[in-house]
Amino acid sequence: MEIEELKTIWQQYDRKLNNLEKLNKKLVMETLLKNPQSKLNRLKFRSIYGILVGPIVLPLALHPLFKIENIDLKFIVGCILSLAVLIYLGYSNLKAFNALKQINLGADPVIESAHKVNEYSSIMNGSKKYYLINCLALFAGVLLIGWKAFNFDTKFILYMAALLAFTFVWGIKQFRLQQQKIAVLEKEILDLKEYEK
């Protein structure tokens, strides 16, 4: 009878130990998920910001130029160029946001989450390919919208060239920084593999 009792006691301890181990893994997983989830939320916010800021800021900045006497072919072409860039940027940011929304770190397997982060990264790389074209088209659109209002002297041309160069360099740095953040996020997600159920 003693051996049977000992076996029963050991089995109970084994079950308790297994339960504690599962609980420990769950707690560690929840703790380790906080940092990647925070980064994921920041990327989502950035995508929403990208969707909203262009259509709000550009019309606010250019609203003094929207007058009947300014409307001509250059103005219309400028509006079309600017609108095309805003639509493309809104679409790519919406696509990026939807890709980020698909990532559920708590419920999805680690490999699937990492794959979804790769999909988001490929969307961002696609946006980077057209960044120079978007910058040039947006600047051309703004210049054409304000063609009658702007004074095209040397100082203005140098200012616009410097602004274009700064915007382009800043955007490339932002893309690189974002790619680094995506790589860190993917690494943090893959590090969770050993704690997965």
C-alpha cells in the first residue's frame, strides 16, 4: 500500500509541477509580449498618422491659393499631381495598417506572426521604391498650384531645392529607421518561439 500511495503522491506532484511550468511559461510569454506589442502599436499609429496627415495638412497649407483667379491649367495639373500622391500614400499606409492589424502576437503562432511582419516589411519596401517619384510629384504639384502666387527668384528656387533635398534625405532615413525597427520586432517575435505552447 505504501508504494501505491507514494506513486499517487508523485503523480500529484508531477501534475502540480506541470501546471506550474505551464503557468510560468504563460507568464513569461505575457511579459515578453509587452515590448513587441508596444512596437506593433507604434507602427500602427504611424500608419494611421500617414493616412490622415497628408489630406489634412496639404489643403490647410495651400488653402490661401485656392481662389477663382488662380485656377488655370497649371493649377489643375498641380491639384491632380498632389491628389494622386495623396491617394497613393493613403492607399499604401492603409495597406500597411491592414497588414499590421492582421498580426495577433498573443493568439498566432510565432512563425505566422513573423511571416506577417515580413509581409508588412515588403509593403514598406514597395513604398520606398516610389518615394522619390512621390516627392517630386508632390513638390511639382505644390509649385503648380501656387504658380501665380510664388515669386520664382533665386532665393525661392534655392529654398525649394533645399527643402526638396531635405525632405528626400529625411524620408530615406525614416525608411531605414523603420526597417531597423521592423527587424528588431521580427527578432523579438522569433525569440518567443521557445515559450510558445
